[in-house]
Amino acid sequence: MSDDKLFSRLALMAEISDHWRTKASTLGRTALMKLCFFLQESRGMPLGYSFSLYSYGPFDSDVLSDLGTAVRLNVLKEGIIYYSSGTGYEYQPGADIGSARDLASDFLKENKSNIQWAVDTFGNKTAGELELLSTAFFVAKYQNPADIERLIDQIELIKPHFSHEQIRKGVDELLSLKLLRKQPTTT
Amino acid sequence: MQNDPIICEIRCPVHGFIGLTDFERRIVDSPQFQRLRRVKQLAWTDYVYPGATHSRFEHSLGVMHLATRLFDAIVETSEPLLRRVYRYNDNGFARARQIVRLAALLHDVGHPPFSHAMEKLLPLKAAGHYSLFPGQDAEPQLYEHEDYSVAIIEGPLAEIIHGHASNRRNFRIEPSEVSALIQGTPAGPTLFWREIISGQLDADRMDYLLRDSLHAGVSYGKYDLNRIVSSICAIERPSEESEEPKVAVMKGGAYAVEALIVARYWMHKQVYFHKTRLACDHHLGNAMREILKTETGIEAFPPPGTPEQLQSFLEWDDFRVMGLLARGNGGEHGERLMTRNHYRLVCEIEHLDTSLSELNRSTRRAEEIVKALRTKVKDIERPKALWYKTKANDELILVDDENRRQIGYLSSFSVLMKSINAGSQVFVYADKADAGAAKVDYEKFLREEAEKTRAAEKVKIDAAPNLGSASQELADGAVPSTQLAFPPQGTGKMVQREVPTYKGVPNVG
């Protein structure tokens, strides 16, 4: 991977964290992972990640590596959050966010609307909702189910935590966002 | 349903005896799996470490053995959770265990000759057509060896999987359920187990570190495997973080995991990214390009699209490539490999990433060095930064040994994890005949760079107020802080110079 690609990825994370400040929820690892997934896989942003499916949704360890790099280079600031049942991480813009933006200014300019779209669309979702939506999108895209009903059947097997109704609602949301089409194409 | 009985054992230099069921032995006996005997695990690494001639065959058996140990350990520590979330009963566990064993056994069955060294010659994927997704992909991607593994499992091996009596009678495992764990596609509740096939703490890396270390004759890859196995478990995470269970490690095993990560770092430094190994990979890639062009008319392996193309791919193994190289079909690079006349390292440029500006400066500096060496540069290798994948182990969750409550990520506890992260390297190579002259050019570049730095310092000091004669001393070569300096020739002792202290300039070290 070239440094330019790394700079683009770091700048993207910086930009997401900055836009996220308007949201009530904290920006955690799940949200960053899934936003990178949606931006690459549905909006065509050339990030060069290679997502594959785990029980907790689409994942690429390179996103975490970049996240670690962003923290070390002060592009992002990392904090630990203590929940009643364990701990998690939260991310905010770091002191060197300006340098990150400067090094990938063209990339950010080209993708300004995509980044805004991702934060606006997914910024108020819980980690569980993001796992469900990204899993549904991944299955729809890469498994080519025959129709929406088959898609819902497949997701139910992967996500036993979610009810049939919750999964259907998630799929409907992807349809309304025009990330999926209702009628499959056969060509 | 019980696990199938073990009907034969194969002696493994790392794990002792590895047992196979009849179902598994049929797969191991297939020509597709036997081909792995003829695919070396570490390509041309035996040019540096002569013992490193082991194959993907023994590694695959080892991964199956370790994945089973991890599976059994997780079930033992976390059975109630898995029964509740994934609705496993005894039959479900036995079936999932068999799927995990098959996925581990077959995870590398689609490797091209010489393993990862040839992956750049896998073809580009055709643009995807998606029935329910209306958009387009961002960038075309190369096939990966996992794509071939999946095609082999769902193609030529499907008949063995479907046809075996034990599978028909007991498990009813579909080939797609096995390949799903390798490629990461939907597999129902079995998908949870993908983490021990390809995850933060998977059987693949646990095996290859021990195996590669043993065969290379180095100790860098060793760690406390038994401690990790005894510490692994499944946990539920806080719902604010995820809705799904995940593999975690009890805190008592944290140091063993740390040792595994350090072992991986050392193995990359000392073996996988050894300067000569990287040069050989470069020659091998170019020689293979030449061979493929002659043999198939295309500078890439066949895609796994049709059964004929897949069969054509499977006919490529190390033996065939070595035969063609021996006949001189690999061109200049093949000849270099056969005579060990590989490119020689001129310099290894440290790529610092302590800050964004430093990282950017390092990149520009590397470009300047390459420019200064002009036409002597034959190859530039930038192995994927050492810390890059290692860093992802930060995700590993630690839990309390007693109540399994999540207590944080490994990175929160491990100072070691943080300190092995900085920097990567750029390797610059020249022809053997030019390497000496190229090194002279490199030394010249470093001298000129030092002179420029000194001149810039002098300008700064001259511009600063109240320095008096000190600026002149510093510009004349005084050492600006306490440091060991090389002694005058012939004295044989290192000397510690006094720190020059200047009026108005605090010594901040």
C-alpha cells in the first residue's frame, strides 16, 4: 500500500471523527469499521480495504491497523469508555487532524458529500444496528440472494440476536436508502 | 452425534501425532490436497535458512490440529453461552467441530506455487454483477488464494464431501459451509468459529510461527501455545460495542499472547522480510511472469472461474516451475535464481512514523535516496509495514479469569504492543556488480544530507540572540549534547565528550 493511500484513509477517519461531533453518540470502533465498509462498498470510495464477513459483521483488520496509526500520529484521540458490562474505545479528532487533511486534501474534496452522507445516515445508529445493516448489505451484495425474502432468511441464521421483524426493518431501511433494489436483476 | 473416530495418525514435527478421521483422510488423499506437498511454505527462504523447505501440506494438517484444540477449549470454557446464543446442542457442536476441522485443513488448498511469493500473479477479478445491489465497485481486485480454495472445495472436493458416508449419515455438511469459514461468507451460527480460522488469535498463525521457526532453525517464533489454549474463551461484549459473542483471552494468558505477537514481529524481521528472501521473491515473480507468458500466453495464473480453468491452475506447483526454471525458461530472473545471483541490498531506509509530518518526510527522503542512486537501483521493496497487521491484535479482548467480565483490550495492558509499532523499512537493491558503487553513492547522499542539516542548524544558531561564540563552536563541529563519539584512530576507546554549555542556552538533552 502506498503512503498516499494510507494518508487518504487517515484523513477519512479524521474527517468522520470531526463530523461525528455533531452527534449525540460516541464514535467507537464498530461505527468506524462499518462506516469505512459502507463508504467503500456502497459509495465506491477507493479505500483499498478487503472486507469479509464475521459473526459481528463485515470486518477488515487493516481498518483497525489504520485506526491504531491514526491514534499514534495524533490524527485521532482515543479514550476508554467504561460500560456496566465491560469497556470500549471512543474516538475524537486529534491534535494533528489539520496535517492529515492537508496530506489528502484532494481526496477529501472529492469525497466530501460521501463522508457527510455516511455520518448523517449512520451517525445515530447503535453498534448492534450497524452490525445488522452492514451484514445485510454484505449478504445482499456478495451472496446474490434470489430475492429480499431469501436475504432475510440468510441474515436470520447469522444474527440470531435479532428478531425477524428487526431484520426486515433493517432491510427496508437499506431499500429506502437505495442501497438495495427490491427487484433482483438477472443479467 | 459423536465425533467420528480417528483412523490414522500422521507424525508432525511440531505437534506430535495428528489424527484423521476416514472422512478427512479421503480429502487428504485427494490430488488437490496432495498437491500441497509440492508447494513450499516459504518459497525461496531456504536460500537463507536451508532448513526452511517444508510444505503447505504439513502446515495444513497442523492448522487443523490446532483449530480443533482451540475449538474444544472454547466449548469447554464457554459452552452455556454458545448453547444460549447459537442454540447449539451436542449434535450441533459435533457438526460445527467437523466444519471447523475441514475449513482449517483446506484453508490453503488454493495456494499458487511458492505460496505468497506468487500471489501478485493471480488475475484480476471480473467486475461483479449484483442482483440486489444497484451500484458499482470502487476498484478492481486481484483474486486471492482463498478464492481458489473456495473454488476447489465447492468444485472437485464437493463430491468427496457430499459422498462420504459419515457426512451423509451424521453431519450433512455442505461444501459451502466449509468455504464460508475460509472466505467469510454467510454460514449461519458456524460463522462465529471463523475467528479461529482467520482472526485475531487463529490456528493459522499459531501453527506457522512454530513450524517456520522450527524448520528455519531459529527460535524467534516460539511462544507458550499451551497457555493460550488454556486461556481462550468466548464472551458477550457490552451491547454498546457489539451484539455478537467474540473470542477472548483470560487475563492469565495475556503474556502468552504478547509472546505470540512479539514472535510474529521477530519472524517478520528475521525470516519473512529477510533482505535475500525479498530479493528472491522479486526474481521469482519476474521469472514466473516469463514462464506463464511462454506456457499460457498470459502473464497471470488462470482464474478459478470454470472447472477447466481451475484444473489448469492446479497443474501449477513448485515442481513444475522448478523444472521450467532448470530448462532456462525463466529468463534473466530465472537464471539469477538458479545461480543465486540475486540483487544485493544497497540500503535499508527506516521509515519513521512517529508523527504525520515525520512519516511524510520519510517518504520524500526515501524518494530522494532512490534518485541519488540513479540507474543503479534495480528493485525497491517495501514489505507491508511490520506493525501493520500486528497492530490489529489490539482488538483482542481480555477478560477476568474468574467471572469472564471484559476488562479491556490487550493494548490497554501491554506496553510491549505499543513499543513495537513504530517504523517500517524500504529496501533498495542493485545488481551484484553495481552494489558497491551504489553503496558509495548512498554514503555520499548521507554525507551531503548531514552537511545540509549542519548548515541549516548554523543559520538557526546565527539568527538566535545571546549565543556569543558558542554558535561558532557548534557550527565548527562541537557535539551538542552528551554522546559517545568515536575515538581518534588507534586509541581503541570510546570517549564521552563534555557537553558544551552556552550562556543563555539551557541544556535540555
